[in-house]
Amino acid sequence: MTVLATFWARLLHVFGWRANATSHLEKTLSALGAFCGIGLIYAVTHWLLPSEAALWVVASMGASAVLLFAVPHGVLSQPWAVLGGQCLSAVIGVACARWLPDSPLAPALAVALSILAMHYARCIHPPGGATALTAVVGGPVIHDLGFNFVLLPVLMNVSVILLAAFLFNSLFPWRRYPVALARLPEPPKAPSGMAPEDFYHALRQVDSYIDIQFDDLLEIMQLAEQHARAQRLEADDILLGACYSNALAGAGWAVRQVIDDAPKQRGRRDLVIYKVVAGAGQGNTGVCRRLDMANWAAHAVATEGKGWIRVTPEESAQRAAQR
């Protein structure tokens, strides 16, 4: 990897650019759901309110639509988060606007108090900050509504978008909203060697708000473990020329390459000769049974730039032969 490529990769990492496994269908459904939800809110709001006030409120609901339709399973997207976050923030915003009129501190105080209230009420919803700010800086049309702003348009719009999210997401079995409706009757088991209490302890150590349900985290780990088990190598997967990693973290990581074997031998005489080509013991050679190599290895790997990537045993052997 060139210096420029390394710099660019690090820059993207700093800015938070991450791999995205979301399918094209899911991305399209997110956009379509937001179109339906905001279209309905826009129509209802313009029917009941002056156009200027309607525009401010639709802007706030647009932020909610991103969560409800793009991340319907997220903690920040659940009904209580949307309802509590929006309405509490609206109340605080109106109070700041009325009790600190024309104060330069009112906008910042409204958003700050909204965040504090959402934390303690367990209803963090980022668009709530926009609603609180709107109540302060929205101008005379918003100010004239007073605390009615909480009921109409905020509560009304929240009700509309929640209904839209429930109806739209229910059309697709894999889109869970509210997420509690799709909860399994029995919580998923934690991966072997770890208990749910261990995950809870780890989350508390992070001491930061993470937008994922606790049960979802366990389910993700369980699925990852199942996938890892499905990818486990057998003796027949140990091929001449292929490289294998033990996938250990830290100083124990190593990559072995099979440099000689006896494919026609079986049982105890089915031996392979390997060389450690990376990691702990690099340069050393050894002999072991093919089955023992399969038990040691986590997966086959191949070089990619200055690092290693996971590949099939066949592809690893082919790449080695081409070198």
C-alpha cells in the first residue's frame, strides 16, 4: 500500500467511513418509507397550520424519518424515544422561548436541557434537539402557538409518523418496528464462554450511549459464532501451498503455509510440513497431522498488500502457486 493510499485510508477512518453491509433493497425501502411518512406529515401539517410553521415542523420530522425508516430496529427509533424525545424537547423549547425571550442563551439552553431530559427519561431521540431549537428560533408564528406547539403540531406529527412507520415496516418481515414485536420468545444465548452479564458489564465500561438493543447485541454475537462454526476447516481443506491463520488476537497470531504433504496417506501417516510465514515463530517449520492443522487453523488466508485477507483454501493455494 502506497503512502498516499495509507494516508487516505487513515483519513477515512478518522472521519468515520465504515463498511456497510446493507442491501440495495433495504436502502431503497428506507428511502421509500421516508417518502411516504414525510409526504403524509407534510399534507396533514399544511392542512392544519400556517405554511411557515408547517415548514419548521416538517424539517424536524425529516430527521425522525431517517431513524424510523433507515434504522427501524435502533434504540433511538423506538416509539417511546420518538414520542418522549420530541414532546419533552418541545416543552423545554417553548419554556425557554417564553421565559428567556430574546436571550442569546435560550437556543443553547433549550437543546442542552432537552438532551439532559431525554437521558433521564430514557428517550434519546436526536431530532428532539431540532424540535427544541425550533421552538426558540422559529419566529413569531411558532412563538404565538405557545405550549400548543407541543400538541399541534409536534404530538400530532409524532403520531402520524409513528403510524406510518408501523404500517410501512410491517409490510416486510425483516424490518422490525417496534422492535419488541419481533422479539423472540426466548432470548438468544450468549456465545460460548460468555454470559449476558459479561456483555452488560462491557457496555457499562464503555460509558457511552450505544444505539443497539441489549438482546440485539447478543443475537448478533450468536449469529457471528454460528457463522464462524460453519466456516470451520476439515482435514480435506488443508491443501498444499495454502496459508492458514489461527485468528488469535495479539502476540499469539500466526500464519502457516503448507509446503509439503502426503495426500494419499490416511490416518496418522497423513502428515503435512508447514512453515510459519507470519506472526509468532515466523520462519520456523514443523510437521503435524493434516487433521491437527485443520484444528489449529481458523481459516485460509492470502496476502493483500502488506496484510492478510480471508479466502477459500483453493484460492489461497492458487495465489501461492502464482507467486
